[in-house]
Amino acid sequence: MMDPLVERTLAAVWHPCTQMKHMEQDPPLAIAAGEGPWLIGTDGRRYLDLISSWWVNLFGHNEPRIKAAIKDQLDKIEHVILAGCTHGPVVELSERLAALTGLEHAFYASDGASATEIALKMSAHYWRNLGRPHKNRFVSLKSGYHGETVGALSVTDVALFRDQYAPLLRSSVQLPTPDFRLAEPGESAADHARRCAQALDEHLAQHASTTAAFILEPLVQGAAGMGMYDPLYLVLAREICDRHDVHLIADEIAVGFGRTGTLFACERAGIQADFLCLSKGITGGYLPLSCVLTRDAIYQAFYGDETARGFLHSHSYTGNPLACRAALAVLDIFAEDDVIAQNRAKAARYTELMAPLAEHARVRHFRQLGMIWAFDVADTGADFAARFHRAALERSMLLRPIGATVYFMPPYCVDAAQMESAVQSCVALLG
């Protein structure tokens, strides 16, 4: 018998990235509550949330400190227009993010794709304000993903998302990805990174005069199946963009806030992007919020008497006080709990626990970076992702493989016993 909540959702809700007809045979999981790393179904069953509910949840469901911050803010102001007004939480959050990144100015929206749109528009508008309007094209990496609004999709290279909307998109150039799974035989991850960086250098040598920015996902290409690459590529990309006078946009929407072992992925390479896009974990998974951070030199190019010189972009819920308070609570937890150091210890321990997966005969390219683990599965068949997802649910795990790639990106509160159980279940599912 179908859960009444599922019946109602099939009648009324249009789910994201979903062929709704398939849901009639493969209904969605009906969730009533959450607790730590667990999701609790309407039937009382518990599921280990190994994907942090689309990579957003950092410290577990029902985290008391984030809830307390939001509740406190509810008694003050829930929202106020940020055009012509300001408020304490958005100012404090901007100041703290600036101190953490060295990027002095913050512009807010509500989701990751909007952050990408903002960074792209801001870069092109910057060059226009400098009297170089022809610098309005963009470069990204093959297999990169930056969102599904029209501008973000224009720099995304995932055919499933792009092809249906190709007539709406502005053309951009995709260059070889440093994903080390694509290295030549005998080629190290660093050597592969150098070869891909050379392709970027050669392209910009010819097209820098019309290129505004190069956008990438630092260290991990999420939608590509957690494609990981050597930090050397970021170092070289920063040098190349500087040499050719092109902006570097770091899309840390998925990998920011500790996922890669440092607070922000760019830190692992010791670089600073011109634009840093943040979302997902910024509020710990509690409220929609995104942010683009940029340097003062870029901000100054918009500063003047003419309205048209200013950055002409807005969202109704820009800088929402409730979301900003959630984000401030997240930063507090990082500081109070020494999360980065704890995660490094957990990552080392959990990687040891995953040895049975890494050594499995069907597993290829087992990889780990910070609190992200992934592996590719051989001999899968066309419907592997859906089958594995359903089988994992039967074993009380929420996993959503990307093609033939299975990955874990759990909340940081997951413990060793839970991870060991998940590994054992996955080994059993692989046969």
C-alpha cells in the first residue's frame, strides 16, 4: 500500500531532475524527521544520510545550535529588503567570511546556481566598466557542473542537463579536465594536471582579449562522479589567469565548508580566486543561502556616481536574516568544535575502514579527499544507479550514485560504527 504522503506528492509536487512517470513505480522516500546523520521515514524506518541531503547538511539533522540561532532571530526580524536597508546578521556574516577568505565584499542570493550567475555577470560587467566590453566570454572544464539556470548551464558540461536547453544557452568553451581518472597510462595526477593547465594556457593565449573568466570546481567535480584532481592545477590556473588578465571563479558551492579537508578547497592549493561562490553547507543545510565573495579591486570598478555602473542584480530574499544567522552558527561550530582537525582524524580512520571497498574486484579508482569518498563500479549495466539506490534503501542507507560512481559525502557527525556498517552493506551489494 502506498504511503498517503507519497500519493499526495505524486499528485501535486513536480520533483527536481526527475522523470515523474518513473516515480509511480519507484516512489520517493517519505521522510517525517531527522536526527544526526539519520533520516526517519513516515513509517519509522531510519536511513543513514550518506549524501548529506544533496551535499548541504554539515553537522546532522536537528542540530541544536543552528536551530537555536534561527529561533532567536525569529524574535527579532525574519526578513527585510537589502536594497536600502541592512541588518546585523548580514553585516557580521560578511565580515567573518572576509576575514576567513581575504575577499572583502559579499553579495548574497538563495541558491548555488544564482551564485554562479552573479559571478559571471559581475566579471563581465567589471570588464565593461574598465572599457573592455569585448571580454565577455567564459571558459570552464569538461564535465564541470555549475548549476541549471541559463547562465550557469552555459558553463556546465553535463549533456543530460545541457542538451534539452541548448538553444537557450550562450556558447562557452570547455577545456580538458584534470580529473586524474583521465590520466594517460604512467602519467601521475600532477603530470596530468600540468598537461591540462597547458591547454588552458594555450587557449587563453589566443582568446584572452574576449575572455572574462575561467570557472571551475576546485579539486572535486561533483556531477562528474566526484572527479578529483591534484591541487597543482589550481596553482597553475591561478598563474595562467593572472598572466592573461582573466578572472578565476572558484565554484565552491559543493566543496566549501570543510568537505575537502580545509575550510575552503582553494586553501589546499594556497590560492585566492577573484570570485568565490558558496552555498549548500553555508547554513548547515537549514535555509537557502548563497554568497559570492570578491576582491576590493573588483568592487571598486563598480563604485561611482552612475547607477548603470553599479552591479544591477537582485533577489527578493538577498541576505535573509534567518539564513545569515544559520550561517553564523555554522561558523561558530567550526570554531568551537575544531571541526577541520576532527574531520582530518575521522577521514583517516574512515578511509581505513573502507579498505574492503577499495580492494573489491569490481571497484575502480577508489578515491578520497577530506570527507568525500568515491569509487567507480565495473560491469554495472545501464540502470545501475537506480538499482543501487533502491538496494541501499533496503539496507537503511540513502545513496544516489552518479552513473557508475558510488560516493559518500556524509554529515560530519557520522561515527565510525555507522561508516563501517555502510561499507559492509556496500560490499554486500557489489557481490
